[in-house]
Amino acid sequence: MAEQMNINVPIEYLRDRLCKCGGKVFLQAMILKEIPALYSPSGKIETMMVQVGFKCEICGELMSLRPEDKTAEGPKLILAEGN
């Protein structure tokens, strides 16, 4: 089992995640799943909440929990001329 390392970083050193619209306040976004009575511990139909991410308060766009790596580039095709 791998050891977990705790790192304390002052919050003022961390960058804010921003939505494409410029918003930086997000609300939890959840979906509701219906659990059939057959699978429910109570034997009755139940509802389960599943967190799917965060929704921008301004535009409503769903924000991924992992930021995209803006420096990463996709594969490149390099054509070389033969001699």
C-alpha cells in the first residue's frame, strides 16, 4: 500500500479555478438515481444522490473536477522528405 503524503500549501499561493465565462463561484451538482425496491435495504423504492461536479453560478456550465492540462498537446504527425 502506498503512503499518502500531506502537503500544507498556504491558500493564497493557490490559483482560483475559473469558468469559461469568468465565474469563480460554483454550486454542487448532483444527479438523483432511483433504487428499485428489489435492491433497496428498506425493500421500498429509494433515491440515491450522486455528485457529478460543480455548476458555475453565473452561466450554469458543469465544471470538471480535474483541470485540463493547457500545456499538453496532442500527437503530432511530422512529415519528412526522402533523399
